[in-house]
Amino acid sequence: MKQFFVLLFAISVMACSGGGDPTPTPTPTPPTPTVSVATLVKKVWSASSVQWDGVTKYDKSSTSNVVQGYSQYKLDLSTAGSVTLTEFDGKIFTGTYTVATDGNSLTLSGLTSAEGAPTGTGGTIIYSILSTPTATGLSLQQSTAYVKASSAIVKLALVN
């Protein structure tokens, strides 16, 4: 009788244990975190190429640019919410910036210098973000014509 209980115990232990090496459960791969546009733009940008109403006025790789001043253009967004804009005419403006929650626009506001706001802007410039920024590139287009650019729509390809 004792042997019967030992045998019954052994069978029940084997039945409960699954009887062999179970296949290991694969460890799920965590999702790749999505970096927000606001984080991606947080750099100092310079002009790689600039178009006014679709006409190229500046290309960093060219030696014969119509508007040479874009070689000094800088858009400093490196401090969250604070912007320094160095225009193609060398004038420097400071203010604040915001990126829309959908990541499709960049607004510079409160732009000012000792001489006032950028001509014709009232201190605000709004850009459409044309594609998701990368670690090295940002593509913008002004939402309205810019007086300093012969009242043209300015499209900027920026690099850092």
C-alpha cells in the first residue's frame, strides 16, 4: 500500500510539472520610443538651401548665390522655448518658439532686437514643418509672404 501511494505521488508530481523542458517564452522587444518634433528641432540650424517662391536664392554648395547673406543665417532653437534668429541681412532677433502638438508647425514669437521686430512680421513668424526633422536636417516653409524676401514665400532647408 505504501508503494502504491509513493507511485501515485510520483505520477502526480510528473503530471503537474509538465513532464519536460518547457519552451521558453520569448522576451518581447520593447517598442522604439518616438522622439517628438519639439525634441528633434532643439538645435542650432543654418541654411543649406533657400528658395523664394520656388526660385533658389541660396545654396550652401554654390559660389554664385543671389542672396549671399544666407551664409550667416542661423536659427538657434537649442534652448527649449527660446529662439535666436540671425537673418540673412545679419540682424539678430530673440524671442520664444513653440512647436505645434501635431508637429506640423513652428512659431517664432516676440521676436525683437534693438531695432524692433523683423520687417513686416509684428514679431511673429510661422513656419510649416515640411517633413519630420532628422538629426541633421530641418525643412521649413513660411506660412505667409515675407517682406524682407521681396514678399515671397520662403522655403528653408536647414542643417546643423
